[in-house]
Amino acid sequence: MALIHLQQINKVYGVGDLEVHALRDVNLSINPGEYCAIVGASGSGKSTAMNLIGCLDRPTRGSYRLDGVPVNTLEADALADIRNRKIGFVFQQFHLLPQLTAVENVMLPMVYANVPKPQRRSRATKALQKVGLGNRLHNRPNQLSGGQQQRVAIARAIVNRPKLLLADEPTGALDSQTSQSIMDIFASLNRDGMTLVMVTHDEVVARQCDRVITFRDGQVLSDTPAILLQVQDHHVPQRPT
Amino acid sequence: MAFNLLENTSMAVKTLGANKLRSGLTMLGIIIGNASVIAMVAAGQAAQSYVTRQFESLGTNVLFVTPGDAQRGPTAGVSRADTLTLADAEAIAAEVLAVGAVSPEKNQRLRVTRGAAETQANVIGTTPEYVPVRQIDLAQGRFLNPVDAQSDLRMAVLGSEVAQTLFGAQDPINQGVRIDNIRFTVVGVVTPRGSSFGQNQDEAVYIPIQVMVDQITGQEVGKTSPSVQTIAVSASDATSASAAQYQITNLLRLRHGLLNREDDFTVQSQQDLLDTAASITDILVLVLAFTAGISLLVGGIGIMNIMLVSVTERTREIGLRKAIGARGSDISAQFTIEAIILAVIGGAIGTGLGIGSILVLTLATPLSAGISLSAIAISFTVSGSTGLIFGLLPARRAAQLDPIVALRS
């Protein structure tokens, strides 16, 4: 069974003459364990699709099943619980809380998940060790580099053991070397069975995924295994590393 | 609720602690509001008890007969200021059964000198009955006695300040002083009594009323008996004050021939005066509390203001919390608790300041202010609920933020 199953999804913003169709009849299935990139020009609908998949927004029409649950019918509080337990988010701007230390930031999702207090710290510490920040537990975000901050954000995203990790331009604010270290973490998480979906502009990043879904004008333009993409687009120059 | 109270409180403390200056400024309004509620209520109550004590210092069961009709305002009193006479006082003493002692008082502000030393004093012509009616004590010597009262001997009893000014450390007994340039012999000094209704009672000099009439004010034209300003009367016991009031009124109406006219005098019991004063001071307390309440309200609006700014500033934090699973209720609880914590801490500091200002008030003024537990309880409740009420709008706004928009801001 697909982990993500979008069927005839439409998203319309505004009313009347101001109506904007951000998504038109999108059908998409992503299976557990997949490693997907969503690409497309700005305004193509990729961010809207990402928000819907992340249960941050609801479709105007169509059905969305996440892990078998028809989430398009759920109320706001139920969606919050789904986001808390089944999805981990990684953002371009990291979005760490500046007043909290790394380990406290990672503990945050467990607070909303009602994890008993004694467990939180040990689980958060383990998650940080997993992303290679076991020695930065008590640093605040402003004492960490961009790459380190993003690794804290990844630890926060995986600490509730979600089925799905959503990353929105996770390397957009990082230099290429740091980007690669983040991609390595994603790859290793995927090897451990995590389903990953990321929105990206970066060709180099997209090519490291197994599957690339391209959006244009609110629709899925192409949906290709990355290995084929490389063959098709051989004219695209490789980014220097 | 997925998010418990303890969690939220420690989170709020951490957040507020991270921005100490702003938290402090936010609390300022509540601090001032709370301090003023406590201080103002205490000041009001102090004024109330001060006034009450003033009346009680007049002596219990005391009635005051004054010329004129007090109900018709001061001009009515002034125009008939000589309607009460020494003969009225003697009649009250002789004919009213419910009366204990009667003290007629005729006073005038005069210059009192001894050699080069001089002072202005309220010179009161009275009788020996002044002591039981007005309940005064002698520090030295004696008060006027019946012999002084009958004869035209120029004897004087000094108030404590007059004695201090004219004699300093010397013993004034049997020494001479000049009142309005007439020589008197000092026979006693009264213990300090403080002031009553703005009148410093220690600036008084007591002389026999007959001497006052014969040698100072002089006989009044067309009067068979000299006029007096006050006749202070003590009822024979606590239960007969109203009977005495009634009997004195009847007697004086008869004596003044007021068959079809209104009273040209007023008989007021201490209770009447107390009631009047209480109704005034009650309003005073109310006005003070109301004023202070307004500053508390302004403090609450201050909290709301800053909390709204804080919601705007922390849009990204709110978006992030929602993305990782916070419900709207979690977010609103977080902001509400922050507001309540600010209000309660501000309330506590304000209460401290209020108590401090009460102590200052007690030291600096004759008012002795009590620290009212009820005022503290009320202002804590009010500041807590101020935080709650004025925290609601910002919290609601935070809870309703769209996480997508919030994350992109």
C-alpha cells in the first residue's frame, strides 16, 4: 500500500475572477521507503503539493490518504496529531527556536506527543548523535553553523520516528559542501527505511534521489526515476563540487 | 489537551526570561496598577480610620450644640452665630436629666506672650466641666476649678505647645503670661492631644468663661447672657445620648421661643458626625480604588499590546510549533500562560511596592495605614485575570495563524 496516495487533487486559491488553480487533478503515489525529489519552477505548484502532503493544508477537491488514513477529511487538531506522529519537517531556514539549546529543540516534538519527560532527553540525544551532533547538545542555534543547525532540524524531524520526512529546500541556505553532508544524512536515513520527499531547485540534489517528480502549471509534468533523468538531461552541466 | 500546564509554564518562563527587558516593560503597567490599588485602598482606609479616631477623640456619648442650622449650610450658621448663650448651657445642665456634664465654650484666637516669647493661641473660655466632657488629661498642675469659674480670677491652663513655646524647659506653674496683653497666672498644662479636624489642640489656652466675657470679649449689646460658640454635652451614659439630644432640642426651642420657626441651633451626636464622615470617606475610598483600577486596566492593555507584538514577532515560532504537531489550543495556552505569568509576577512586584508605599505613608503622615489582606487578594485576582483576559486576544490570534504563512514569513 502506498504511503502517500493523492487522487484527483485540486487546490484553488481565491474566488471568482481571482481564482488561482495551484493544483489541477494531481494523482500521485509514493511508496514506503522511496526517496523522491519534487522539482519545478516557482509557481508550478510544487510547494502547494508539499504543504498538502505535509497536512499543513487541505485540498479543495480530491482525496489524500496518508498511511491509509483519509487525511483530507480530518479536523485541524487531528491533522496536528498526524503531523506530530507521522511526518517530520525540515525547512530551508531551519526554524530552530533561538531560546532553546540543540537538545531542547529536538525535544520539542516529543512535548506535543506526550512522551514521558525522562525519555525525551535520551531520545533527543540519540537523534542528535545520529546526525553527528552528539558533542553540541547544549549549544544554542546562534552558536552553531548553518549545516549544524540543519542537522539539529533533521534530528528534530526524526525524533518522533515518523514514517515520512518532508524537506523543503533543505540545502537552499547552505554551501555545496555542507549541502552534501546533509544529503548524506538523508541518504543514510533512507537506507534505514525512511520515506523521504524533498522539494528542491538544485539539480545536483535532485539527482541523488531515486525518483524525480516535476511540476508545471499545477500538474505533474513528469515522474521519472532519477537514473533515467541523468541520461535524458546529459547536456546539463554538472555542478563543480 | 496534549500539552500540560507544567510544561507550558516552564516554556513560558524560559521564553519570558529570554527577553527580560521586554518582559519587564510589559509588567510595568501591571506593577504600577497593582501598587496603586493597594496603596490607594490603604490610604483611603487610613483616612477613614483617621477620621473615625478623630471623632472618637471627641469623647464618647458627647453631643455638640452649635448655633445656627447646620443642615442649611455655613451661611445660615454664621448669620445666627450668636443664638446660643451661656444661659442656655446653664439651663441644659439644670433641666435635662439625661445629661452628665455641660461644657460651654467661647473661643477666640489671641496673642499670648511671656516677655519676648509670643505665640498665637486658641483661647477657650470654659468651665471645669470641660475635663469630663472633652476627656483631657493634665500634665502639670490642675485645670480650672469651680472657684476660678465663679470668681473673676485670671487663671490659665496651657496647651502643651503653648507651654513649650513660652516656657521651654522651665516650670510654668504659677508663672505669669499675657493674653491679649492681660496678665494671667498659669495653673496647669494639658498633655499633648494632637490635632482634631485641622485644629491643633495643643495650641489652646483655657481660661474661665466669665473672665473671657468680662475682660476679653466684653459684654455684647442687647444680650442678657453672653453668646458661646459651642456647648459640649456628655450624656449621662451610653444609652441616653439620643434621649439627651431630644430633650436638649426641646428645651432650647422653648427657651428661644421657636414655636413656628425652625431650629436656630444644631444638636449633633458623635454618631451623627461619624455617619456623615463615614459617608464622605466611603466615597473617598471608592474614588481612590476606581482611579487605581483604571491604572490596572491600562496595565492590562499594556500586556495585550506587547503580547500582540510578541505574536507578530514570533510568527515563525508559532508556524514551526504547528508544523511539528502543536494544536491551536496548545499555542493559545502557551501565550495565555505567558500573559498570566507576566501579570502575576507584575502583581507580586506591584504588591511589594504597594506595601512599601504604605510603610512610607505611615512614617510620613499622621495616617496609619494598615496592609489590607483583602486588597492584596483582590489585586492579585484582578491582575491575574487581567493577564488572562488581555492575553486571550493575542493568544487567539496566535492559535489561528496559518502555519504555511507563518513559516514563510
